[in-house]
Amino acid sequence: MTHSITSLESAPPVQGTLDGRILFTSDRFEVVHLTLKPGEGMELHSMPFEVVFFVREGEGTLRIEEERLHAIAGDCIHVEHGVKRGWKNTGEQLLKVMVLKLRK
């Protein structure tokens, strides 16, 4: 097949309690759309691959190890593999983030 289309509404959910949807996955690359309600967040965790976050809507805090970054719509943030990170919606609206996982 030369192409595929996945809508956000029909994308399979990620495991856990957060609203994450897997838009694309392969052995080298994964795209997840994450939606966090105001006050909602995820625990600090590390992954064995690089991640690029693109904030589509809203605002929040991305904790990278002990550093806290305030991120708003339009921000793009790269995090190396093995580095602990976690999001929290610190705004009053939904926080929508595209998560691009770069596997080796």
C-alpha cells in the first residue's frame, strides 16, 4: 500500500487513562495525539526513543527531568531518548499535543 489515512476519531487509544490516540505507528516512527483536560497530567517517565512534541492547542507545563517548560500552541519541543518527561495541562482549556516518537 502506498498510503494510509487515519482520522482522530477512529484512531486506536493508547493504554492508560489519558486521551491519547495512535494516528500512525511503524517500527521507526509513531504519531500520537494527546488531549489533556485542565489540571490533568502524566507522571514523569522516560522512553527509549527521541520524542518531538508539537502543541496544537492550549498551554501546559512540560517537565523535563527537573526543568519545567511553559509551552503554548505553536511550540515544538525535542526531547532526547532516556530523558524523563511529563506533561500537565496548566491552562483553562484543553491541551492538545502531537507526539512524534522517533525509534531507532
